[in-house]
Amino acid sequence: MKKLFTVLALFATISFGAFAQDDAQVVDEAIEQAVVEETAAVEESADAEEAEATIDEEEAPEGIHQAIKQKFIEGGSGFMSTVILCLILGLAVAIERIIYLSLASTDSKKLLKSVEDALNTNGVEAAKDICRNTRGPVASIFYQGLCRVDEGLDVVEKSIISYGSVQAGLLERNLSWVGLFIALAPMLGFMGTVIGMIGAFDRIQQAGDISATIVAGGIKVALITTVAGLIVAIILQIFYNFILSRIESIVGDMEDSSITMLDILVANSKK
């Protein structure tokens, strides 16, 4: 009987150990499966975030500098460089003229009042000193007229008119270069377009078939130079018209001031 109980106890222990081992194996497998599923979920989430970031980067608009650089490369460095050179040189001349015209501007009414007071109190030499120490074409014209007061009013008038023409020429100096660049930039752009179209037709001939991709790509690249030339011409034209308006204003002020100066000299000669 004891042997029977011993055998039963031994069998129960072995059976329990086997069941326990099976349960442990099942638990281990369940844990491993959960870890695998969790890892797959994490990787899938990371892939989704990466794909979303890539889409956002692709949809994000390019910066203006990057877009200009890309169009410059697409248009061809040869003709695009010449168009940009026209812009740089034209702006350099235009800015130089704007600075010169700004320095040439003078308060003519104040200058006339100072010259008239000097003539009435200290004479011609004092008036000449005021004109000599004043900047601008109006003061220069007054000085040339005062230097010939002793020769008569007719000579003074002729001197003022002649020197006024000289000062007007100085105001317009180098302005013709801006006009040249305004005309040259679109012409270079059109030339780049024509050459680009020739290249597009060459590629069509080599391909032996009219492909929409080849035609569209060639025309797109060719037209970029035209757009660049027109943009340069528009920018320089704005500066050119602004400079012309400033010159017209200064020349009008010179003529009006010269007439007033002659009136002052006539009134002073009668005293």
C-alpha cells in the first residue's frame, strides 16, 4: 500500500512538473508574441511619422533664393550671367546718378536770398563767396554770372544760359548706359530663348519622335532667359524714369533761379 501511494505521489509530481513546464512555455510564448507585436507597432508608427515628415518636406514651399538659383541654373549660366551683368551694371550707374542728383539739389530760394543780401550789403565779391561755398549747379551758374557782371547784363545772361547747358549735361552724364542696358537685357533674353528652342528641336530630331516631355522641357528652359531679361529691363526702366524726373526738376529749378538772378542783377545795377 505504501508503495502504491509512493508511486501515485511520484506520478502526480511528474505530471504537475510537466503541466507547470507547459504553462511556463505558454507564458513565455505569449510574452514573446506580445513583444514582437509591440516592436512591430513601434516600427510601423516610426515609418508613418517618417513618411509624413517626408510629405511635409516635399509639400513645403521652396525659399525664394533657392527658387531663383534653380531657375538660373535651368536657364543656362551663359545667357543668364549676361542678363544679370546688365542688371548689376545698370543699377551701379543708376545709383551713382541718384547720389549725384541728391547732392546737386539746392534750396534755391534760400540761396537767392543770401546772394541778394550780399549784393546789397557787401557787393559782388561777397555774393561770389556765397556761391563758391554752396554746392550744386544753381550756385555754379550764379557764380559764372557774377564773374561777368562788369561786362554787362547781356554777357551775364549769355554766360548763365551757356553754363546752364553745361550743368544740364553733367546731370545727364552716363545716363545713356542705363538706356543701353534696358534695351540689351531683353534682347539677350530673346537670344537665349531662340538658342534654347533650337536645342529643343535638336533633341526632338535625335529622339525621332515628338515627345511632350522633350518639347515642354525645352520650351520651359528657353523662356526662362526671356523672363529674366524682361524683369531686368523693368527694374532698370523704373530707375531710369525716376532719374529723368529728378533731372527735369533740377533743370526747371535752374532755369527759374537763373531768371530770378538776372532780375536781381538788373535791380542792383540801377542803384
